[in-house]
Amino acid sequence: MYQKHIGAFMFCLAGIPSVATAGQLHASVVPQYPIHVLEMPKSVAGMSLVEIEKWAHLGDPAAENALGVDYLHGRGVRENWKKADIWFRKSAHAGNANGAFLLAFAYNFGEGVPMNTRKAVYWWQQSAKDRRK
């Protein structure tokens, strides 16, 4: 089962240089394809970083994901993949599709967490399931 998904994913990545880091991937590939998972959810859009942190610490999955994105891009905080992954994991475990997608991305490229293709596939599948809810 995993081989089918991994093969499809690898086919999609065929045009990406094998030495690309996640930062290069984000800068060169993602803008070509408008992927809404990197956008801020409406529930936290317009909130200040202080408000997002408050809601994230209270367990709001959208705020947890948004705080992870802030750490990922260094928006208002120092860029920190490990902290981003902590917040993506909390968001993903709470059923947030965006958090699951970004956690899978981190596992696939070994950004902030050890590279683990099986976990990447698992979290991409969870993201798809959560998005259908």
C-alpha cells in the first residue's frame, strides 16, 4: 500500500533537483502551484502573533498550525523548524489537515525531525482524511 503512494509522490517530485532543501523547494516549487495549506485559516487570519500564541497554548488547532507556520517562515519569531514541527504535530494530532500536511512535509525532507518516509506518508494520508471531514 505504501509503495503505491510513495511511487506517486516520487513521480511528482521527479522535476525537483535531488539536492534541493526544503527552503529551496518552498521558494521554487510551491509558488507555481497555489496550495492553500500554507495559507492562514480564517479563524486566525488577522490575529496578532500574541493572540495566535495565546490560542495555540489553549489548544486551538488552527492557531497551533498558524504558530507553526510563523516559526517555519520566521514571522515575528526567529525561524525554527523544531518549534514549527512541535506546533504542526499538536495541530495534526487535533485533526487539523494543514498541520498534518506540514508535519508530513517536515518528515519527508528531514526538516526539524529525522527524515522518515513512512511517517511522511502517514501524515499525508491523515491530512487527506482530515480535509474530507
